[in-house]
Amino acid sequence: MHSLRFHIIQHVSFEGPGYIADWIQNNRHFQSTTNLYNNEKFPLHDSYDVLVIMGGPMGVYDEGRFPWLKTEKQFISEAVLQNKKILGICLGSQLLASVLGAKVYANSEKEIGFMPVVKIKNNALFNHFPDTAVVFQWHGDTFDLPLNATLLASSDACINQAFSVNNNIIGLQFHLEVTPDSISDLLKYGKHELIEKPYIQNESEIISNYKFIPTCHLLLEEILESLITI
């Protein structure tokens, strides 16, 4: 396959592309980034082939605190209209749901740590995903399923864990891209969230489950390969 141009939207310094960057480099694709926390500008849409929207601690409704969210939503809407290939992760999936007309709001439970999700439906972007997989979670918000979207995965604490639209858009509420270093960054900045709750693991539990990271990476590879080849 010829090289593709991936553009990453990053919201905070401590939630980067992780293994996605490794995969891009290993497959000889190209990567550019808009770091919104540095007030960087969005590129022209014809300068990239695949858009990847990363996570962040803010909500899609926090435009008062983060004015660039309004511009970002417009940029993502334009990408959708241009039928770009798009992967949204955590906040990225919530932003996709929002621009596709769905409501985003606080979930009844926060999910933090390595926890199982169950596949709901098989499709071209999710055909390699197992019936159950342990993935990394760090979120407090959720979203309604957008119109014309296919629900792909759920968990006990959060119904809408993954969705796709037209086989060129996929949103993942969970993080397959994490590495030990990226989780260390999340723990550094988000340790105050690790309170005793049913779906929140403590730091030692999270670290003891690093054994699930290689499988997360394999699942991410399969999703990325499917996204760019369909």
C-alpha cells in the first residue's frame, strides 16, 4: 500500500497518539499534528488522508474554558462532509458523536483502568475484534449513538463504547493506543480521579494489568488497517 498522510488532533500534552505514532512510522506513513493546547491551527483538508482525534480531560461542552473546541467541531464536521477516514478516541469519539448530532453527557459511572468490552456487532472495521476484549478506559462522559451509526461494542458501565458510520468513521470510547509511558503520564495528571468506585481501578491495579497492552496494540493495528483499506 502507498503511504498515507495521517493528521493527529491532540488536546493536551499528556494524551498523545502513543502506539498510533509507532504504527504510522513502522508502516512508512506520514504524520502531522495540531496541538490545540499550544493554540496551533488546523490544516487544509486536502493536506491529509486520515484524521485521528485524540482524548483529553475536557468535555465537548467546555467551549467556555476551551474556545478552540468550537473551531475543532467545525473542522471535524468539514472532514465528515468530505468523507475523510476518521478515528476518534475517547474525547475524540465524543466529538464525533457531537458533530454527528448526538448528545454528549456525564456517564453514570466513570471508567478508569483495564476493563472488558463486549462486541455487539461485526462489520468491516471491527471484524477482527474478539467477542470480549480487555481495553484501557479513562472517561467520565458518554454519548448517545449518532443517527445512522452502528454500535460495535459495549461495557457494563457504558453502553456506547464503539461505533462506526459508513465504514470510514470509527469512534472508540476506550484507548487501544496506550503504552506504559502514556499511562504513566495519565496517572501523573489524573491521579486525583482514582477514587474508590465500582469501575475505577487504583494505580497498582492499572500497572498490574499492563499485560493487556500488547493485545490492545494488535486490535488497534487491525482497526487502522481496515480503516485505510476499505
